[in-house]
Amino acid sequence: MRRLSSTVVVVVGDGAADVVAGLDGLHNVRAIPRREQRVAEVMEVAARSAATYVVHDADPLGEVAAAWAGFFDGTAPVGTLEVAIEAAIGELRAERLVLPDYYLVLEPDSMTETWRHWWLGVMAGAAPVRVVPVRPSAAAVTEELGHLSAGRWWPGDIEAWLRGLPRVVPDRAGLPGGGVALSG
């Protein structure tokens, strides 16, 4: 899996695009609001950057996250999660998608329960210091950039981790034992 030379930070949650746009012009920060671009297009721009931090709102696992939440909320058609997982694996293998160094999650307390479990359970369980709750403002994100700490990277076998997501139950996600409670 490819990693970029810059520290890549994805801002997620309500208002993420506005927060990222508010970072434009900061020293050593390349802010890339997604707008109408595909995630892979944002990744291309990020890969060309020489800035210390590349901050954007194009979550490379966004479709997987939405499908996982829909799977457990009962709102997604059967098979949606598996299709999203395989598509993400294909894009990661082809290096069109790159996992970020950090996710800054805007106001997780205001998210639905399932989405909160995704960010603070599934994702934080995979790499605890790489998922950081933050207030929804450019100033709060700017401050957090200076306090990001090193820690375990994403799972070594990202494909197996992704394929195991259908068995990660929301209220068990991130707990010892991986939260896997469904047979598969």
C-alpha cells in the first residue's frame, strides 16, 4: 500500500468541506476541498504536494463506511458492503486510493450511533491514535495538526481487515477481540 511523503489528514463529518477550505493559506498545509472531485482525483493532487500536511475531505474509505453503517442500520441493500469493500481493495491495490495518516472526526457526539461506532470503534480500534475527535472549525483543526502523535499504522493486512468488517458489530467495534460477533 502506497504512502505519501506528506502527512495526510482527512477531515470527516458535517461541515468537513468548509473546515478544509478554511485551512487554505496556512504555512506548510495544502488544503484540498473535495467539492465535485472523485476521491481518486483528490489523491492525485495530494500525491503531488510537497507540503508538510495535506488536508482534505475525500475519505478513501467513505463508501465502505457508508455501506457498513447502512448494513447495520438496515438501510443498504444486501451485498452493498461487500461490493464497497472489494472496490476499495481494488483501488488501494491500484494505488488510486491512499489511506491517510490521520482522520480528524468533526463532532462525533453529534453523529448517529452507528456512524459514531464506525469512527470511534471500527477505525479507532484499527489504529487508535490515527482517529482524533475535534471541534468543527478550521481553528480547532489547525491546532490539532500540531498535536498529532505517532502510533500504530493501519492493519498490516488491510485486505483481511476490510473483508472482516461485515462481522464487526457496531456496539462491539474497537473492543478487545475486535468486536467480531457475527458468523460469516
